[in-house]
Amino acid sequence: MRILLDESQLNEGVERLAAEIDSHYGDRPLTVIAIMTGSLVLFADLIRRLSMPQRVGVVRASSYRGGMKSGELTVDAQMMIDVTNRDVLLVDDIFDTGKTLDRLSGMMHEFGAASVKSAVLLHKRTDHVVELRPDFRAFEIPDEFVVGYGLDYLDMFRNLPYLAVLEPAEIEKTAAEAKS
Ligand code: 5GP
Ligand code: MG
Ligand code: MG
């Protein structure tokens, strides 16, 4: 695989993200929501660097039906916590078309949030199909399919401590193993 961002670059990016979020909210209590599963690793690193009092919750969104192409978005809010009158920060791994964050910020407003902002580690240089843009973001990356640091291909590679682009042979091997 080809490494796009190594461990120390990711570390520095999360540090920057936390500093921006801290300086925006100050000591105001924040309800921080992880968009599972891709934001799992980022989320754990990020919330420990934020200084304000926090409520923490998760919501699950998926649009990659077992592959690399984005499909229909499904949201599972069963594990959501109460956000009524709360300042909410949605955390996702990557902003691509923008449909995920757009849908979820709409949902948070429907649930009665006082304010909704979003933070992502990665922002893809591509055609976004929504007007919303993430309020906080650490890195701009080219329009390539990336894995590691929480991001998967067929549920693999989330555990890698770096961000990488898979070689064609690794893609084939992973797809073949997923079928067996
Ligand atoms: P969007 O809704 O903005 O198009 O896509 C956001 C979601 O798609 C992310 O939460 C992530 O799960 C997935 N995604 C987008 N680009 C990539 C990518 O390059 N690699 C992986 N593994 N997932 C991606
Ligand atoms: Mg996701
Ligand atoms: Mg995925």
C-alpha cells in the first residue's frame, strides 16, 4: 500500500483539529457524536484532546455497500443520546459527497439540537453534492479511496495507524477473502 499520511502527520492533524474546536467553543459544554464506524479511531483520539465538558454519543451511518462506491445512505440512530437544546458536534472520518453529514445534521436539528457543527479528519477534493461544508477539517486529500485510521475496505484495515491507498493486488486479495 501507499502511505498518504503517517502516524505523526495524523497526530498533528488531530491536534490541530482539537485546537480549532477548543478555541471555537471555549468552556461551553459540548455533545460530541461519533458517526460510526469510520470515525471510531479519530473520535477516541479527538475527544481526549478537547478541553470542554462533553457528552458523548454515537450514530451509525453507512453508504458503502461492501465496496468502494457510495450507494444509498442508511442511518441507525438507536444508540443516539438526547441532544435537545445541546450544542452538537458531529465527527466523521471523511467528507466526500457530503450526503452523510448533510443528512445527519438535519437529523440533529430535528432532534432539537441548539446548534450543529461538524468536524472531519479528511476532506476529499471532489464534487460535493450538498451545500453543507464541514466546520472543522484537518487534511485535504485527492479523490482516491483511502483506508486506515478507522477507514475500511470491506471492514478490513480500520486498525492501521496510518492512512493509505491500496494497491490493486491488495484490493483483489481482500475482496476474494471476503467472499470465502
Ligand atoms: P459522503 O457521505 O460524504 O459521500 O461519504 C462519507 C462516508 O463515506 C464516510 O463516512 C466514509 O465512511 C465513506 N468514505 C468516503 N470516502 C471514503 C474513502 O476514501 N475510503 C473509505 N474507506 N471510506 C470512504
Ligand atoms: Mg462513514
Ligand atoms: Mg466504510
